Amino acid sequence: MTIKPLIILPDPLLRQVSTSIETVDAEVLKLADDMLETMYDAPGIGLAAIQIGIPKRMLVIDVSREDEEKNPQVIINPEIVKFSDEGSVYEEGCLSIPEYYAEVERPAVVNVKYVGRDGKEHVMEADGLLATCLQHEIDHLNGVLFIDHISRLKREMVIKKFTKAAKGKAI
């Protein structure tokens, strides 16, 4: 397994819509393992392939707490097929927008259809932190960032801050 470098805002790759994975083969499984290694190293609870520069519809998550056994999940070609009317607010952060957090409201419960490591289709009902994490990572696959769910003023300030920081590193 290899730890991959993370793509950081304002990299335009983060706005790219990812393409479907046709076959779950050894290459896809290796990518999944690399993504899990990268996510745990960061440390984070979710990572979309686009965040390491690969525009494929795959994400990995593990919302287990530190005192619990790890529960890594590989989710390929996810699609939200049902969501609740009830909302839930969580303070979100993102490995591609380091050290910035904001409260985001999303549906409290989602049903997600996806392909697993086994190459078979599954449906998962998720609530709480898992529902938020799934929605956050699926947004990445669609070129959407969690800051798109906050006020325009706050979003513009964050983008400006990261753009300035990126220019400083380029010099």
C-alpha cells in the first residue's frame, strides 16, 4: 500500500466530475488499499479518489471511533437512491481543505446503492456521521465541496485564503 499526496483547494481537479468504474479488478482494489492507507495516515474518516488526483467514482470511509475496531469500507460507483426529509447538522472538515471546519446541514438518513470490493451491488442505509460522510464523499465525486453548502461569503473567504496560500508555495 502507498500513501498518496492529497489534492488541496484551489486545485481545479477537485471540481472535476468523476467517471464510473467499469470492473472491480486488481488495479481498482490496489487503488482502494492505497486510498485507505492515505485516509488513515491523514488522518481522516473518508476519502474520494479525486482527492488523490484520480477522477474515478470510488470512495473509502471508516467512521469507527478511536476506541473501536477499524471498519474500512470501499464504495464504488455510489448513488444516493433515497434520502430523508429530516435534516442533520454536523461540523464538517475535509482533507482537501485542511484545518477549516463549518457546520453543514444534510439529510439525516440516506440509502446508497454501490458496488463493493466483491464486485457486487449493495444498498446501505446510513444515518448519523456515516450518512454525513457518505454525502460529503459522494459530493466530491460530483465536483462539489462541503464549502458549497455554506454561505457564499464564507466560501469566498475560504477559497481566497487557500488560493493565496497556494500562490505563496509556488514562489
